Amino acid sequence: MCLAIPGKILEINPEKKTALVDFDGLKQEVIIALLQEPRVGNYVVVHAGYAIEQMNEEKAIEAIEQWKEIAKEQDLDLSDLI
């Protein structure tokens, strides 16, 4: 099962159309080709390795906290969900 998880863009590689995204400490390269004007510092929702939409910081942090709670309830680490 793939989940859509929010993360923060740390770096952008425009040639590859990818970004390094931070998921609460876990960093992963994702494809950003589906986004319009992605910027470092923006939060994005990532599904199956693709950033599928941008979201505001407040909602992203709230969603990350909810995912962390779900992971804790399931005795998992957030990295197990990504």
C-alpha cells in the first residue's frame, strides 16, 4: 500500500525535475515534474515517489503529526510508512 505523506522541499534539481524532501528527518529524492513552481521550503504531498501537490505549512505539520501518531499506534516508525 502506498500512502500520500507530506514533506518539506530542501533542495531542487531542475535538470532531473527532482527534489530532496524531508519527511520529519527522513530525506528522500522525489519527482517534482507534476508541480507548478516548486520552491525550496514548500511542503508537498508525496505519493509513490511523486510530489503530487503543494500544501501550506500549517496543514502539512498537522498531517505529519497525525502520521506519526498512526505509526506509533501501529508500533512503526514514520519511515515505515514512506
